[in-house]
Amino acid sequence: MDVSKSQLVLKRNVTIKSVVTPRWKEEVQQQLQVQINQIDAQMQQLEMQAQRMIGEIQKQGSLNPNSDVNSQVENIQGQLNQKQREQLDRKNQILQQLQQVQTLEMETEVSTGQIDSFFSLERGDNLIEKMQVEVLLRDGIVEEIRGDL
């Protein structure tokens, strides 16, 4: 890239927006449902791991009567409960997002992320305008680039 002394190359965040279409809604709902299913599977796995650990501790406790089995079991149960609460919070957030997506009106624009972009800046350029760039997508295809490139 040939940059003269009167130019500066900078990096900016470009906002990505998507037009709400039936296809977009379906894809987003599927992605959110996959996340919900993953959380459910993780919660089941945590439960099984905790039960295995509790079983091992109880088995060791029967061999060694001096060990504090109840305290260890309570500790594991407490850790399990904490992790389950965290997973349930994540699941509830995703369910709220799912509900929000379902209520979006067709053809509205929603912000779906950001990407980085480089641009050149010269004396006399309006930095604010150069920083405000958006890309509008319709079903993943660029429909419009807004702002000063």
C-alpha cells in the first residue's frame, strides 16, 4: 500500500446491520435454539459428573470412616448448584433473545455485529464521517454500504 506523507491509514469499526426477512429470522432462531440445546446438554453433563463424584466420595467414605463425606458431598452439590444457576441465566438470556427475534417486524434493520476496516485519512477529511460506516445485509448479501469510504 503506497501511502504518502499527507495520508494516514487508520482502523475503524464498521457496523453490520441486517434486514429482517423470513430467512434471516429462521436462521437466527435456529442458531439460538442450538445454543439452548448446548446449554441443556452441558447441564446434564454437569449433573452426571457431580453424581459420579458424589458416588466416589461415598464409596471412599465407607472405606475410611474418618473422612468428612457429608462436607465433601455438600461442597460438590454447592458447586453444581452454582454452575446450574449460571447455565440457567445464560439459557434465560438466549430465550429472551429468541422472543425478541420472533417479535421483530419484517423489513426492519437490526444491528448484528461489527467488523474492522482500514481507511485512509487526508488533510481536510471529516474524521467523524469517515468513522461512521455501515454495511446493510439482506439474507447475507450486501445490499448497501453507507458512509464515507
